[in-house]
Amino acid sequence: MDFEEEIPGLPRDEGALLFGYKDSWAREIYETKYHSDAIRQLKPTAAPSKVLKDWPLSGECERFKRTTDNSGLSSAAENSMLDHDRVTISAFVESLYPENDTFNMPFGEMTITPDDAKQILNLNDHGVAVKYEYTKKLSWEHLYDLCKNCFGWDKETTYIEFNKCFSYKTRQFNMIQLIKMFKGTIENEHQGTLSDAEVDVAATAYLLAVLGCVIFPNTSGNRVDAKLLQLLHPPNKVVDYSWGTTTIVFFMAELRKASRLRTSQIAGNVSLFQTWIHDHYPSLKLEDVNTTWERCTPRGTKYKFTKNRSRAKEQQLVSLREKLDLLKASEVCFDPYKEDRASGHIAGRSELSYYFGPLWHPTCYVMYNGSRVMRKYGSFQTVPWHHINGKFKLDVEHIESNQDNIKVVYSGTPSVTEHWDKRQYHLVNAGRAVNRGDENALYGVVNKFNFLSKWCIDYITDGQLVPIEKIKKHMEMIDNVDNEEYAAEFGRK
């Protein structure tokens, strides 16, 4: 029995790129005779409600609000939705290829970009990589020092707080206890007993809750990692971090887990994901617009979750899955911010859109490749893919996959200093502008990796199956005719 027969639905590359397919939920769908029998509704973490509901800013003084506003983090909490659409989230995760962190749709690839994080959550998409200031294996003594600097606690008090999550000492804080301890500065101010130092302490505790609930929400419930205090001290450095890219990386890492067969939950900032879906796929009519939302403000609260609330979620998931499989490029809003930019209501798109290299959160990275989603920037890529992809390749000796998680590793040792800090030198060709009316053109919307999709094994045109190799060759010819330099280099003009 050959490899393809052992794994039904295996992509044509026999798993060379999509090495995690064998352990994915997508494979389960493919192998199930009737896909309506393969139903999984992911459960998003409820962490954001801890900071949004249990710690409202209306109970805090103006000094507190100024401090949190100046951090560049509070907007993420203010622009995250509390209610999540499990049907929509689950359906889109089914189209994820975690090996390249993109959603493979019938018309090509899509992904969440740093610009999306900026427009939806108003988070900085440039700045210092958080990995710079973060030590994963932090000693207890260092943690005690951080708690003293951030909260004014002595060692004994810190020890007590570290024991409130479990019956033993952990490097975590109980979120509920933290909120009870520090919220309500406006009341203390009215009593005349609130110093500037106490405001800073309360604001630091709030920002720690934002990190644990909005930026890095996980499935641990009411607990937040004390090591995150490294990113909040000293307070004046908090605003310098690239929180937008950090949020994306953490969420993408969680999406990778969510694509696995045995996963039932999804963590990370699901609100960012949900708003991104509503913005880019309006034809699916999954949302209702929040009438209190104001144009040119962050889009995180633009929509209200009012649909897919019925108990017939299984049927709704099947229906949405079928709609996604038939989706056309003309039904997608590739650049939902275009009108606001043209009118001058929001700033222009940064050059980071064309970045190709690693993005970081405290403990890992994902490889961001702007050339995969050029249609979002009004262009299509004219440079042969293998030329662009030469910078970073999968490290086949260290990649891992199982039914709970997937580990994607690239050769060449991705580096903060060599890649992110020098990102202006790691920009891909901007491609060629798409003319109005070209939305359905094959060369404008199909990415070369899309031929690996389990739903697009063969394309159908005029009722006839077209071999994959023939389409790929046609794509290369079009690309090379449009670019004489590369045509000469590869000899295919």
C-alpha cells in the first residue's frame, strides 16, 4: 500500500509541506463519508470577560486611565467582543493549514495581518519584539524582585499570592484575587488616600490582566502567568512593544493547536479572528453591525454576535462549510479598510504588509509571508514562488505533528536582531496592481500553494478536469512574461 492510500485525502506533495495533515481535523472531515457527520464546535476561552466585565474602567480614576491609555494595551480590551460565534470560528479553522499559517480558500490563501490587528484592536504593529525582554525560565528570586517593583510586595506576600491558584506554589496569579485587590481607584481617590505610586501599581495589575485575558488568553481559566510582569516593568517601556504582531503570533500558535484532531478549545484573541472574518467575508452575512460603533474607530466592536444562537448549530456548521467551499473571489472584501484610507480617516498601510520573516511572542515565532496574501494589498505576486521562498524553508528534521499539537520549525535560525529589527530589508516584491474588474482572474487570485488543498485537487473548467501540473505551468508562464528579469533568470519567458 503506498503513502497516498494509507492517508486518504493526502495532498499531492505526499505530506512534504503539509506534514501535519495526517493528525488534523481536516483529515477527519475528508475521511468521513458524509461530511455532515464530522462535526466539531470549538469552545473559545472566556478569559476576556474577566477584564472587561469584572474590571470596568468606569470604576477607575483619571490618573489610572491615563496610565493604561499610554501603555498602548488598553485599547485591545476595549475593542474585544465578549460573545463568540462558535459555528463561524469552527468552520474557518477547518480551512487552516498550520504549516504556513494561512486559511486555504477556493480562490487562494488568506491570513490575519499586522494591519488587521492595528485596525481591529488598535494595537501597535511596529516596535520592539517582546521576546527581547522575556525570559522563559525565570528564577524565583527574579520573580520576587519583579513583584516588589511592580506591586510593592515583600517576599512573604508574594509567596502567599503564588499559592492561591493551587495548594502548592506556582508562577501564576489568581486573576479573581488580583482584580479584587487592585480595582476601584476612583473610590480611594475620593477618600483622598490614593498616591501616584498606588495608581501605578493598580494600573500595572490591570495591564497584567489585559495580557492574561486579551493578548495571551489560554485555557487555564482564572490564572495569569506571573512571568508576564517582565513586559510591564518599567512602565514607560510598555508602549514600545509591537503588541499587534505579538497578539497575532500567539493566536496563530493557538490556531495550530485548534487544527488538530483531538482539540476541542481555542485560545488566543478570538475577537480579533471573528471581526476579521466579518470584515473580509460580508457576503456570508454572518454579522449584525453594532449601531453604536463609529466609523474610523477601531473595528473590534463594529459587529454584534446575534446569529447562530439557535440549538441547531450542527446544521449551521454544515451549511457554512459548504458556503466556504463554493466561495468566489468576487464575494470577498480583500481590503475592508480601503475606503477609510482613501478618505484620509485612517493612516496609510505600513511597509510591514510586505514583510517576509518571523514575528514573535515571548516564547515562539510564526513565519509571516506577505507574498501569500498580495490580494489584500491590491496586488498579485509576479515573482516565481520558489525565488521568494528561498529565504526560509521547513526544517524537516525538527518539525513535529501529533493529534494534539504541531511544531513548525524553519531552517536558518530565525532571529529577532537579523530579521525583525532589520525588517525593512526583508520586504517582498509588491507584485502588480490589480485592475478593477480583475477580481475573478485566475492569475490574480490563485496562489501556487493552493494546489495542495484537499478541496482543490483538480480544478474544473468547462466541465473538464485540468491537471494540476498544467495549471502550475500556465501560472509560471504568466508570471514570467510579466517580469523580464525573472523570466531571463529561469529561462521561461
